Amino acid sequence: MAVPSAQLRRDARVERRRLRIVEAALALFAGHGYTVTRARVSKSAFYEFFESKEHCFRELLAEEGGALIHDVLTSAATGHDHHERLRLGITRFVVSCFERSDVARLLIVESVGLSADVEALRHELQARFADAVAEEVRHAMTHDAFYEDKDPAVFGRAVVGAVSDAVGYFLTHPGVDADSLAASLCVIFAP
């Protein structure tokens, strides 16, 4: 059965309203921080879509952080060998964080220690990247002397930790070149 056009228009209006709230929330969380942010919409409009401020934050982190990690993994997968995939992944992670500093701020700064649910989501997102790095290290161990004695799981988490810390520092201390930062991390993790 076809959905009436009036219903489709109403659904589109509701979705546009939700997207405006989400975009505003992202800008406020990234610009002012989680604890300071207050909704600039009516409570009824906000609660039509979210149970709480934390629910809104988690949804933003899941959608936007998930998209950032997906883009990183998609870019890395285009590499021809483990070195190129590792370099592409690290570079894309850093550059994406600078291009989408609002999302990076949520993923790397604002989500830390916020709540158990937010922390679990942040770890889940970062684990996707860490696991992809670990998989590349597993493949490289048999034919690359640099990786042969590395624990893949630890190496993957070390890459995520280093990238997150470096990006977090430079998000709070502007003026660094994303490409230089990425190149320096690649020298360490994908020589």
C-alpha cells in the first residue's frame, strides 16, 4: 500500500526538524563542550527526538563518529599492501579529524569519561580502527621484519592511542598541519 503524499511531506518536515536539531547539537557540543551546552530549541521539540542530552550526544557520536571511522577504513582498504593500507588509515584518520574537527572533538575530547554508555560507544568506534590496524599487522608479520615481533592487538590500540592523543592535543592547540602530523605518525607506525 502506498504512503499518502501528505504523510511523506510530514515525515520530510519532521526529519528536517530533527536534522536541524542534530546539526545545532553537534556545533554546540563541539564548540562549547558537553557540560556547558544547553538546547536552544523548545523542550518539546528536543524531546520529540531524544530522551536526554546524553541520548542526543550518543546518537551524534554513533552517527557522525561512525561515519568518520567508516570513511577512514574505506580509504585504508584501497591500499595495495599493508604499508600503504596502514599509511592511508593513519593519514585519513588524522586528516578526517582535522576536516571534521567538530566530530573529532566529540570522539576524542568530549566523550572521554562522560558516562559508561558514551565511553563504551567511544571504545567501540575506536576499536573498529584498532582492529583493522591489528589485522594489517597480522598479515605483515610473516614477511616484514618491522612487524614480526609486534602483538597485533597492542599495536592497533597503540596506533589509536597515538592518533587520538595527537589529534586531541592539536584540536585544543590550533596551528598544526594535519599532513605533517600524519606523516610523523606514519614514520613511527608504518615505516
